Amino acid sequence: MSEQQASARESLQGLSEGDASKMGYLQELIARSYTESGLDPQTFMLVRMAALATLDAAPASWLMNIAVSGEAGLDPELILGTLIAIAPVIGTARVVSAAGNILRGLALGEAIAESAEE
């Protein structure tokens, strides 16, 4: 496997585990969208949570955003409140799916942390 292929594989593996650190472009895009939005950190993250639920985002996407939302001082109750608020718009099936993907994302984070300890 070439060095470029190994690097791409490593980046994809990281993304699948909710780690965008090897993808500088994504980090820059997120930082720029935050700055340009003019929103406070909590509102910005709640909007992102609503978008993730609408898109039926993968657990790794939830993991990345939940980690950042904790840094922004976002309580889990606010995430739940956001899901409840958008349910009439996106449908209960998406909200139920989001709840499951959030839990799978948290489990993924725990598994990654445990493997890092070994």
C-alpha cells in the first residue's frame, strides 16, 4: 500500500470514528461556518444537532458534534429539547433514529477511549 493510500485510509478510519483531526479542511470549514454564522456556541451546536437529526446522520457524526457541544457547555437536556422541538417538522421516525444514533455514537466514543487505554 502506498503512503498516500495509507494516509487516506487513516483519515477515513478517523472520520468513521468521529475524529476529523486529520482532515484539516473539515475543521477549517466548521470553524469558518461558526464564525460566519454570528451565533453563540450553544445555539450554533443546537442548529447542528437539528441538522444531524434531519439528515439521519451516522453515529460518528453525532460523536464528533456531541464532543464539541460539551465543550460549548451544551447540556444533554438541550439536545433532547431540540429533538422534541423539531419532531413536528422532520417526523418522529427521524427523531427516534437520531436518539439511537446518539447512543451508538456515545458507545463508539467509549469503545475508542477503552482501546486507547490498552
